[in-house]
Amino acid sequence: MKKLKITLACAGGMSSSMLCKKIITASEKKGYTGTECEAYSVHSLQSAAPGSDVILLGPQVGYMKDSIVKKYPDIPVEVIYMKDYGMMNGEKIFNDMAEKFGW
């Protein structure tokens, strides 16, 4: 299966790194090995975004989606639902993205 690169951007990157681990676990359950999910501050996307299959935005920076889409027109950008982010529901987040993008 394809190796995925998921970039998760939030205000600081700290709590999102825990969510990345849960997203990786969910991807492994679906047969994806070697999935990368890294959490960054939204202000660090310039170095992190290239090569990503998707950029996920934490709800606290969702208002920046339009400007990020303009900077990275070839990379899908999605805002994580507040409930899924708050509950660290990596499995639902991954499954929603897999369904949306046909992974």
C-alpha cells in the first residue's frame, strides 16, 4: 500500500503530536505501513508541507484554510472537526480522510 505523508498544523504543534500518533495507528489498521504524520505550528508549513498528501488543520487555525490553500494549491487542505480534535479521535480523522480521498 501507498505510504502517506500527513502534515497536521495547529497553533503550536504540541498536543497535535499526540494526535498524529493516533492517526498513524489508525492508518496501520487499514494496512498503510510507514505513514508519516508530523505536527507543526501553522507558521512552519513552508518547510513541512512539500510532499504532503494532505494538510490537516487544527480547528483553532481553521480560519487560515483559504490562505493555506492558495499557498499549496496542489495539496488538499482540511480542517479537523473540533469534537474529533478535542477527543483525539485519530481513527475517525483518518477514516474520514481515507473516505474523502479514496485511500
